[in-house]
Amino acid sequence: MVEAEKVPLNKDSLVPGALLREQDALRELLINAKRGDQLKNLYDHIIEVMDFLVVNYPHDALSRFEEVSYLIKEGDESKIRQFLKTQENKRYAAHSESTAKATQQFIQSSNAMILVSRSEVHFLF
């Protein structure tokens, strides 16, 4: 039997609050990471990008990360809608005059068949 070498435990990793302290330190670092010409800090930008990815691209978030980050940094809502296709108007219920004209003849011929069928059924009873 092969003996595995024992690795000493890091006492800080066992303390319940150690991970939270590391997260707090990272959050503070990201909040303080802001250039003078920027309106948002890095923390707010990452939160906004992650929110957008989770809502719109949950299965494709990693491949869309850079694109989403760039477009959000630009701050142009129309570019985001245009390039990322977050909204699509399919207009399923919209009336189409050309479709109505094209189908009118078929509707009238099918109505004539239904009337004939009704009279035959009525005649049988």
C-alpha cells in the first residue's frame, strides 16, 4: 500500500468567515478600481454584465462575455438591442392585408364546402 504524503491544513481555510473576508476584500478592490474618466467602477460594471448574461444568454455566457462587456461599457441601448438581439418582435397577431387578400379565395371556397356538408347532414336527420 502506498502512503500518501499528508499536506498540512491551512487554518484560515477552515475558519467560516475567511472566505467571506476574501470576498469582501475583492469587492473593495473592484469598487476602488475606477479610472478618472469612467462613470462606473469595475465592480458595478461586472455586476451589470453578469446580470445581462444570466438573463439573456444563460447557456452562452462565456462566449458572449467580451461583447456584452464592451457594449454595456459604451452605454448605447440601441446598439445592445441591435447587436445582441435581446428583443425580437415577431408580430404574430398583426393583421396583414396582403395575406388576407391571398387567402380570401380559399376561405370562400372552404365555406361553400362547409355549407354543402351542413345541408347534407341536416337532410340525413
